[in-house]
Amino acid sequence: MKATDLLVQCLENEGVEYIFGIMGKETLDLMDSLSRSKQIQFVNVRHEQGAAFMADVYGRLTKKAGVCLATLGPGATNLLTGIASANLDHSPVVAITGQAGLDRQHPESHQFLDIVKIFEPATKWSVQIKDSQTVSTIIRKAFRVAQMEKPGAILIELPENLASQMIPTQPLPVTPIPKSAPVSQAIESARTLIAQSQKPVFIVGNGVIRQDAAVEFLTFVENLQSPVIHSSMAKGILPKNHPLNYFTFGFNKDDEAMPILEEADLLLVVGFDLVEKLPKDWNKKMRTILHIDPLPAEMDEHYPVKGELVGDLKETFQALNKLDIPSRPWVPIGNLRERIETAYQLNLDLKGTQSLSIENILTVIEKLTTETTIVISDVGAHKVSIARMYQPKQAGRLIVSNGLASMGISLPGAIGAKLACPDAPVICITGDGGALMNISELETAKRLGLSFIIIVLNNSTLKLEEQMMQEKFNHCFGTDFGNPDFVQLAESFGIKGVRPTQLNEFEQVLKDALNQTNELTLIDVIH
């Protein structure tokens, strides 16, 4: 068989269902091989960045590597932002790109760039296939590395002249990634550390969701009876009304959860990715750290580790829950939980208001969503509001880009989400700036027959940047732009576009859209 036939067999062997991408001359053999696959659906997108974002969110929700494809040169570089975003958010993704044949990589050559080197800082592993006999080994390693903690992105480059070579090899067997648990000595040390504390606090991150450890973690929290704060990507692990839930932290300003960290004497940092917020911003008083994570702690002067439980988080908390660890109940001073609820506007009363503010919109969304609803936030001022205010009813059902924090992720991400979880309602919330970055993927969603909701917050400005510039210089510059008519734009793609002018209209429109199972709806909200 030719090398690309084997490559497709290897992808099928890894359980790949979708490949998001755009073909090119250097990937013609791969496309020919894909055309004969009975398992893999190729999703032809409108821009390679969208393909990478789709693979990111698909991988994040399924915990299997999402796969995207591009040709050489500009096709490959168009993937870069989405791949970097997936890597920093620890989503498992495998990107495959074409490349010029090995015979023309040494001179200056049409569309040739060293893509492997370009992608190295943005991936866990970036590799060129130099020998077609290594296809099966490289594909197996790529998926294993992408899905190992901490998950991330892989780049595989296939030179054009190797694609059609005839080779006799076959896919390698897929073996499970081994799990580990902390040794008994480390667990005993952690128990002693907790027992010596009076005011421990949990800082919980996305690792708990990645490792399906939310149930075990919550059991431990309820045994210990100590307060919990979440990173933006870890919301939903504790129910909104849980008395130990002190909500989200990690904001640049008005971080109402910070007093709890200053009052604590021990921080139990669980599955937290430092890419979300560096310790110097939240551990200024150098509180003692108990590090609970699949990987050893990063070295940081503001992260004074006194104990480490390193291993699979589900296994770790199963072990901890078997121990007789004394509870450590305490309540922060000054009615902190109530203060946070008020500051973050977590329980707004909408009676008598028709304002289409982001806070009112999020209150309506939270009211109408179910446990399975997936909400995807783009990046902008609204993301800060969502991170503070919106409370998903299940862990892992709020998707934000918080590592690279890249605008433009939400619309293509919604496509990835709907393919990953076809029975779940999906709501994409985006500013007008982020929406127009990848608005062409509306055609992709329509062509695939998907049903989800796009809410465009339309104010003709980069609101977050406007706020920051106003605060720093008392004026703003370069933040305004014009917009098309989003309702007409939606209709030009053959999808439903609506523009509610009052909150009760928005609520009815959203109800109707959530009841649709075969229609895309774009809701244009003018601020």
C-alpha cells in the first residue's frame, strides 16, 4: 500500500472520526486515501485556523485527539494560532500538514517554510516524516503524546514525495496510557500537612475535568469541608449553590475571591494549570502549597510546595477518600461568599428590566440551559463576565480559551463541540470582533446540517481594549470598527438571523432556538 493509505489506516486505528481541514496539492495523495475511509469524515472548512479550533474543542470534549489537516506554507501557518491555543489550553490535537518533497527543501523553493521549526514552540512534539517506513510509529507516538498529561498539540509533516511511496508496514497496536498514583509515603505526608492546617483552601483547575475526577474530588471536598475556588476553565465542578463554592478567581482586577487566599494557611492546588494565572498574582503571602496534580510542581518562588501528590487525579482522590483525614471546616470572614455573589452578580433579579446587558443575557442563558448544555465563549470583555458570572450545571460544559486567549475560537469551536456531543445543546457567545474572524465557518456548519446558537454581542468596538486604554490613558484609539448587518449576513448563509431589542424577546428567541434540532440560529444583540 502507499504511505498515505497506511497513514489513514493508522488514524482509523486511533479511533479518529473527523479530520478538519483544507486540502492542497501536497496533500492530494492523503485526500485520495481518505476518500476510501469508511470511518473518517473529512470536514472541509473555510480557513485552517477554524480547522485547528474545531479540533481543539472536539479534543477537549471527547478527550480523544482532534485532528486537523493543511497543506504546506500558508495552509500550515494558518493552523498555527489554533494549534498554539490548543497546546496552552491542554487540548489533545494532532495536526497533519503537507510539505515540499525532500528533493526541494535545501534551496529556496516555492511555498517552502520550515514548518516543523515554526511549530516547535507551539506544540508538545513537532516532527517531519523523513522515511515512509516510520509512518505507523510516528502516528502512534503522536496520539500517545497528545493525550498524555498534560495533553497538547502535535505537528506531523509529510513531504509530498513520500506520500505515494509503497510500503509494507501496518498500524501499531493502541495501548492504554498507564495510570499512576502517589506512593503511600506521599499520601501520609499530605494527610499530616492537612491535619496541621486550620484554614485550608482548594484551588481547583481544569486537570480535574480532563481526568474525569470531579466526583472523587467533590467527595474529598465534602469530607474536608474547606472552601473551594475555581480557575476559569474549571467551573461546574461544584454546583453553584454548594456552600463550599467560592466561585472563580484569577482576574486582573476586582478579584473578589482573593481575600480567601490571604486568610488561608494551606492551599491545596488541584489540577491547576499555571498558564491560567501565575502564583505571583495570587500567592503574594507565600501560603504553603500542597500540590495535587498528574505532573510534579513547577519551580516557582511564589509556589512553596511542602507536599506533592503526583499521579492520576481520579486514582489519587480515590485513595485519599479511603483515609480518615480530619475535616477542616471554616468560613472566611466578612460574609465573603455573599460578597462574591453580589460582586459577580450571580443571582440577578430580572423583574422589571429589559436591558440587553451581558449580565442579564447570561442570567437568561443560565436559566434556560440544562446539565448537558455546552457554552463556548470567545475572547473579549464578555469572556471576563462569563468567567465571573456564568455557572455551568456540569463540569466541562463551559469552554473558554484561557491559555493563548485567542479571539475567533467560538464559532468554529461550536462546530467541534456539536460533532463531539451531537445530542447536547451548544451556545456560542462571541463579540462582533471575534465573530467576523471566522464567520465563514457558518457555511461549514450549514453544510454539515448542524444545529446550534450563535449569540453576537454587537457594539462595533473592541470593548475590553477600549476599557483598558481608557483606564491607562483616559482616552482610547484604534478600537472602533464597522459591522455588517448580522441578521442579513446570517440569512445569506441560509440560516436564521434574529435581532431582539428587549430582554423578554431575547429569552423567547433563545427558548425557540434551543427547541430546534435541525437549525442554526444567529442572535444579534446590539449594545
